[in-house]
Amino acid sequence: MVNKTAKANLLAIATSFTFLLFYPTPKSSYHSLFISDSLSDNASISHHLYTLTRRPHVAGLEANAEAAAYVLSVFASSNIKSHIAPYRVALHYPVSRSLTLTPSPQESPISFRLEQEIYEGDPYADVANEVLPTFHAYAKSGNVTAPVVYVNYGRSEDYARLEQMGVNVSGSIVLAKYGKIYRGGIVQIAYEAGAIGVLVYSDRKDYGGGGGEAKWFPDDKWLPPSGVQVGSVYNGLGDPTTPGWASTEECERLSDDEVEKSGDVPLIPSLPISAVDGETILRSIGGPVADEDWQGSEDAPTYNVGPGPGIVHLSYTGKQIIGRIENVIGVIEGAEEPDRLVILGNHRDAWTFGAVDPNSGTAALLEVAQRLGKLQKKGWKPRRTIVLCNWDAEEYGLIGSTEWVEENREILASRAIAYLNVDSGVQGPGFFASATPQLDELLKQATQQVKDPDNSSQTLYQSWVGSRTSPKIDRLGSAGSDFAAFVHHLGIPATHMAFGEGYPVYHSMYDDFIWVKKFGDPMFHRHVAVASVWGLVTLWLADAELLPFNYLSYAMELQTYAIDLEDDISDTNINLTPLLKSIEELKRAATEINNERKEIEQNKGWLLTWKKDHVKVRELNDRLMMAERAFTDQDGLFGRSWYKHLIYGPSKYDDYASESFPGIYDAIAKAKISNTAESWKFVQHEVYRVSRAVKHASQIINGELT
């Protein structure tokens, strides 16, 4: 029989144990430690970047498998349970290519070398032979000869300008500049205009420092005249032979003919070329003089539009194989909600050395992993599961992340809290971020906790805001990086961040460790800062009892989009009332759930009410987690069914450009051309579709049946 004193002691011990179980040491102390100088290590980041970029590492090749093994080893040494998630996907490599220019019938042909030059003292000269010949991945093999037409950046509006000038593009080979739209869009638009081949070059005005006395790498940051931006011209996402399902062993695949009919692979040959080769071709083009805004640097030749008299012979042969790619996945299991996932990711594969794109981000990912490993040694365990993902074959068309999302679709749709992406983590100075709107405040708060790497007297937030009243946060409508499958296909909240916005040696063989050390981030402090922000947002989402999502700001932004849309269609009979009403419903629902959160925070019970509160917290978090899913539609965008999100999506011809209400604006663009009653009726249908999606989001946030 237990006496009263013993009972009291047992009760005190049980109460103390329960208090420790349910009210552990605040996680905030671990979060502060995560961003402290004692855990961050710019020397370690520098070492990671050097190791990852010692050789060119294109997807499917040996060097990239070695880089995957390195990432896996760092995860494992950080006490993170890790594995390789492999896929067998369609990859494309160059076999042969040639380019010849006949400036005029009286002149001899010029054969271009199509080589990027090794500079004196290049520390990577010993592996330069491993750099693939310059090419466009998935380019159509072909052999074409035709006069050249200069098409500026190759946008639809550029072809409209040429048409106004009376220039016929049909049957020509077009010469376009890189810089405004995705290269796959350049090729697709050229094909639709009747061109039979495409050449894309990096103009000195955009990438070479403006010409004149400008210096270039290794003396300055600019692209050397022989530099070439390679890349994919595939207009889809994921393995083109497995659209919508994962490329696992022995899976179903489309035939080559079926892939070609999909409309996502090019139907005419194309080739990227250097600034010096582009200018040589431009000198052979006559016809009308291009407008001033189409011209190059001051010392460049005058740009005419053609066609001809220069005749170009373009020959390209590529091969497509089914090759192995390897995603590296690390998992830190949550202690209280292991079935809720906070995912962060970056891709590893590169067209050449990839020091900025993508391995500045990979080095930051490894820094985050090592800091999380150190926190675990000090006793920290996340409330929710953290998944670290290092993707493969992103450069070919976001293949690694897309195949993984397609294979894990149902688990991710029901369990993923958010996806946090970093690609080219450090391109130069200045912090830039994009997000779905409910995550804006998290980015702002995280940057307030991190020092500006370029001015230690202020926070990163202060430099990010600058002279504005609030920082500029872009939206994730583009398909430019690995967030695409999470946002556009599944409707998972996401962020994307980087230092710098574009850099001149992008996708060339000069994107190496030396460029980063001399121009991108000499002290690697920006790498440390991006890792700090990335990891801090991860920790807050993984550890917060109540998810810090704000859908009221989302609703306010949708209202702004609707007002802009109203202005765009003011001269039509389109009825926006259903959309406006649904947005008002979302505002009310978002306000109510914010009030619920405050009530829970203010009235948090002790032991007797903990179970009830715990269930309420879980239920409220589930509503916050699932609301973004409601903005998707199973039928997807018209003609682009893989894209399910109706609020954000890429422009039809430019994967790099973002659109709000993409389905509505696609329909408006078609209706303005055909101007039929049926086409405007379809615009109204798209308005109703978005209205229903917004209303469904309100219903999820409310958490009640109608």
C-alpha cells in the first residue's frame, strides 16, 4: 500500500515529467543557435563548392554521380538518414554539329569553330575536354541551309515588328539574342513563324560588358567573346517520355513519334553560339536597319534584319538515351508530427562546372545539413519531418524533382507543409526572393534575424527593403526551377531565394569556382547568409506549433489581380462578379482562421486540456496546409494539363515568366485574336473556374461542410 507522502511524490514526479514532455525547452534557443557564428562556416562552404565543381558534371555522366556520392556522404556525416532515389530518364547529348556562313555569293564560306576558349592560366584546363560541345538539349537533329533573319530576342512582339517592316521569316534561319525569354520559347516561336532553323547568341551589350574597352573573365565578371550559353530547349517538365508519371524501371514510355506530337520538343534544329560568331553573322545581314532598341553596343556593327544576303548552313545531330539520374534524399524525422513534411531542395547537375548554377545553392544546402546535424547533437529534434533534397537533371527540364514529385504525388499532397527552393544561391550582391503569398511574412522575419553579408551594420531585411516601404517578393508562376512541380502540379506552398539576379557567364564553361571566388562572393559570406535564411525558415515551419501561414495577404493580392483583370477586359462583357465574391469569401475565411489562431495562443490549456488543444491545433494546421491545394484544378490549364494551379503559372511561350490567372489570360489572348463569341465564352468559363478554386480554398480554411 502506498502512503500519502509517496503518492504526493509520485504525482509531483509525474507532473514534472509530463511538463517536460509537453513543454520542452523552447525551440527558439536552437533557432538562434542555428544562425550563430559558432555554427556557420564559410570555409566549409567554400570547400564544398570547390569539391562539387572540380569537373563538369552533366546529368547522366560519371562526374555527376561522383557529386551525388559527395552530397550523400555529407548528409550521412551530419547524422541525416539518406538515400539515393534513382530514375531512368530520356537524356540528350550532342553527337556532331557544324555551322558555315556564306556572307555573299562573291565571298568564300566561313566555318565556325564553335569552341569556348581556354584562357591563360585556367586551373581547369586539364578537364576542359570533359566539357560537352556547345548544344541545345533535345534540339531537333537536322541539316538546313537558308538566308538569315535577325529577330532581336525572338519574342512574339519581335516577330510582329518584323511583319510591320515587311520582313518574311518563313523558310529562313533566324538569329536571336539571349536575354528576355526562355530559349525553348525562342525556338518554338521561330518554328510557328515558319523558320527552319535557329541560332541563339549572347550579345556583348547584355553579357559582355557593353563592348568597347570592356574586360571579361578572368579579368572581369563578363562573358568572354567565345563564351556560349548552352541549355535545354524542351518546353515541358519532367522526362518527356513519361508525362505525368514517374520514370521508374520498366515503366510505360511514349515512343519518339508520340513525344514529338506532344508539342514540347522542338521540330526544327537550333544551336547556341558565341557573341563573336553572332556578330560575324550580323555583318552578313542586309535589308532594313533594325530599330534602335534592337541594336548592340556602340562598337558593334549596325544590325540589319535581312533576310540575307548571308546564307547559313546549320547541321546538328544529337542522340537520346535512357540514362540513370540520382536524387539524393536526406530525412530528419519529426518527433511529434513525423507525417508532416517540410521539404527543402536544390539541384546538383550543371551544364559545365556549375559553380553558380547550381552548386552555390548545393554548397548552401550542405551547410544547412551540417548545421542541423550539430543541432541534433545538442538535443534538438524537429516537431515535423524535414526532408533535404538534392535534385538531378534539373537543367534538362526539372526532371529529377518532377519525377520524384510524380512518384510521391499522394504522400506529398496529403503531408507536405511547404517546399523551400534554392537554385543558383549566389550570383552576386542583393537578396531576391519569391514565394506563394502565405509565406511572405516568414521570409521577412527570417531576413530580420540575419546580418547583411555586405554590410554587417544592418540586417539583410534592411538592405532588401532599401528605399521601399516593404521588400519586393515575386511570385512563383514561372517554371524556372525545382519549385515548379510542387507549386504548379500539387499546390504546395513554396519559396525561392538567391543573392543576385542573373550573371553574365550563365551556362558557359566560365561558370567555375574562380568566377565565384573573384566576382560572385569572394568571402563566401553571401553563401552563409542564404543558408541562414533558408535554414531558419525551415526550422520555423518544422517546429512551430501553429503554422505561421497568412492567407489574408493572399486574398488581398488576389483582389489586386482581379482589379488588374477588370481593367484588361473593361471593353468586354465578361462578368467578374463570381471571382470578386469568391475573393471576399476568402478574406473572411482568412480573417476567421487568424482569429482562431490568436484564441488558441491566448488560451493555451495545461495538462487537463492539452489533448483537446492538441487536436484543435492539428486540425487548424491541416486547414492551413491544404488551402493552397484548392487553387489547383485536376484538368489543369487548357492545352497544358500538367500545370494544375489556376492562380500562378508560366507564360505560354516563356517558362521564365510568371502570370497570375494564367488560364484566364491565355483565353483572353486567344479571344483577342479570333474575337468570336465562342472564344469570349471560353474566357468566362476560365473566370468561373478560378472563382470555384478560390471558393474551395475558403471552404478548406473554414473547415466546415456546406
